[in-house]
Amino acid sequence: MIDLKSHLERIISAEIEGSVTQSLGITMIAHGFSVPVGSLAEIEIPHGGNVLAEVIGFKNDSTILFPLGRPEGVRPGCRVRLARTLHWLRVGNDLLGRVVNAQGHVIDGKAQPFLKHRVLFDQPAPHPCERPRIQDPLPTGIKAIDGLLTCGRGQRLGIFAAAGVGKSVLMGMMARYTAADVIVIGLIGERGREVNDFIERDLGPDGLKKSVVVVATSSEPAILRVQAAYAATAIAEYFRDQGKDVLLLMDSLTRFALAQREIGLAAGEPPTTRGYPPSVFALLPRLVERAGRTPRGSITAFYTVLVEGNDPDEPVADAARGLLDGHIWLSRSLANRGHYPAIDVLESLSRLMPDVVEPRHYQSALQVRDLMGVYREHEDLITIGAYRRGSHPKVDLSIQLRDTINAFLRQNVGQRAEFNETRDSVIKLGEQIQETLRAATTQQSGKESTGRHAGVNGPPVRS
């Protein structure tokens, strides 16, 4: 919540006024309007009404404004007035089950709730020395994640996927099945048609009851898409500070970066990597570092990252991998084979899994991953029939258990997996792999020993 006393020095007089002198692309230029970057202004239209705009920069005596709505009717000489210097939104428990926009206003057609608390859009991340270690698992109800990519309370992971491989369905399953007190979902730059589809089909009534959905569609100005990401994070922080375990789902981090690219280029920033200005790579860590665990509660965050052409080195994807505590890769080839959720376990990683599960679970998960890797290395030979059974015990076992492993990784949308059952299944599978390989090694050693003895005790070899 906002501590007004600590922010008094940031509040300046609201009587500051200026005038519009120029329209430059999607921005407005005002003269005589000396206010801080990030302030909210009102542009008065002569025939009635106002257009809200945010200050995104300045140059000499000119201030650059980015409209939050349609700028129709704005002309040279329109008066610009300071609305406020602090960006805040109202929050409270009555937000649960509601859909709000980037400004925190309810847009689901129901009555506006009474919210008595306020939080800032952009808050500093928790102090690094005050963050407790992440040591407890957070069950998501998804077998592939809980079993082989276990997530901890307060961990931040990326869901890397191309379009159309099931990330929205995966997020809906997480929202319904994850063992969290509150779910905050940020739909950033989403198609307008898909908002209700996600809420009614993927999230469902049960998921919506304990969720807050923040929406900024692709048709809205870039400044609102950026603010929606801040708003979702700020709402999650509010519930975390109430002692809750919060799950933050943001779809997508890429569209947040694209919106900031639009703003940065409009403000005159130089384009760098693939047209992204420096501000994009400065804001990404500021946003994701706000999630995590504090002494009061936790925010476990999943950020989706759109990967163009399955390119893992795309700038936003590359930056996100370095910032997050793990990544989940969704594979189009698995999706094309009807394997859902289409999680490519070998391309995915949870960096905190060793810290949040028992050693037996972790070792079993490593054995399963190793066997999957062995099959992938020899898949071409196996497919064309060039591999001969008995040549290598581990390859033989990978062929034998492939269907069993795939059956474990597949999961119906309406099926919730219990964490203890998932853990036990992984441990049982790991023990089966270990015992089979041990028996195969013993058998192979026995054959070699028999062969050596036959060579020693047999008839002499004539030269």
C-alpha cells in the first residue's frame, strides 16, 4: 500500500499547465509544461472532453506526451494540465473474481467494488538481502512440471512457445490447479476475441473465483499495455503483502517488450538489437524482479515468451532466460503429434528444483531425463530400423519405456494431478530404470566373464 508520507516529496502542484505545439507520429509535443517523466496529464479538447496522456520524455523546452486514448480533436494550442505525478491504483479483496483494465477499473459489466487501499504501479523490487530462500515446492497440478521441472514458491519461470502450441491452455490449467491462495493474470496485448475465450473456457468459474484478470488488448495504446503489466504485478504485490501465496501469470512478456519498443522509439530512443531500444532491456529486469518471496508472502510468476520461428536466441527470449529462474519450452512437433501439454522436458529447466524436492525425487527425475535424452540421440537410427536390440542396454531401455514416459507426461485439460502421486510415479519410474540397468550390466558382465574363461580353458590356439 502507498505510504503517502514517503511520497510527499514527489508530489508537485497540479496547477502546472502548458499547450500542445506539435503532433509527432503517435506522440504529442507540449510547450511550457515542465513536469516529471511518468506524470499523467490531461489534454483539453476544444469542443469538450479530455484525452489522458503520460509524459514519456522531454527535449529542451518541449515535453513528449503519449496519449492513453484516441487523440481525435487535439490541435495546436490545446491546453495541457497536470493530473497527477504518482501512478497508483485501488486494490482490495473485492477484486477477486473480477476483470479490470490497465488503470484498475472493472470492465466485466458488474458493479464497481469499493476498494479502500492504493498501491503504486511501479514499485522497487524487494531488497535482495531480505528475500528468504526458496525451499518449498509449489504444486501446479501438471505432471510434467511437478514431476520433472518442479517449481518453488516464489520462483519465476518463463513459458517459451511459438503461436498455437497450447500456452493459453497450459496457463488455464495452472490457474485452476495450482496450490496458490490468489491468482493474478495479466493478458498483455491479447486479441480481444481471446479474452472471453480464456476467462470462460481456460480459466473457468472455479479459477475465476480466486483470480484477478488484468486486460490490455492489442488495439489499446502501447502505454496501456505496459501499464497493464505493472498493474498486474502491483496487484500481486498487494496480496503478497497480506501474507498470501500468489501465482502471477503474464501473457506475454514479449508483447510488453514490443509495447515499450513502440514507446521508446516514439520518445526518440535509438534502436539497437532488432529494433529494440535500450529502455526495453532496462525495464524487463525491473518488472520480473518484483516477483519472488518476501518475509510476508510470495509471488510465483510464469511469464510467457513468444518465440518467433522457434528461435531461442530472439532478443527478448534471450534476455528473459538470463533473468528468470528457469524456462518451460513448448514444442510444436509435440503439439502436432497430439502430445499435450506440449512440454519439451529436455529443452526445459527449473533451476530451483534441487532445492525444493527431496533427493530421491530429484535423482529419479534426472534418470528419467537421461533416458529421454538417450532416446532422442538415437531416434533417427531407431526410426529407420538401423539400431539392433541388445547393442546398448540404456538404448534398449529407452525404447522399452518410451510409451510409459510419454503416458506420464500427457495430461487431459480437465485432469488435475496430485503432487504426491506425481512424485511417487517419478520415483517409481526412476527405481525401475535403475534396477533394469543394474540387471543388464550384471548380465553383460557375466557374459564377458564366461567368454574370458572359455578362452583360457579351451583348446590351445595354433599359430
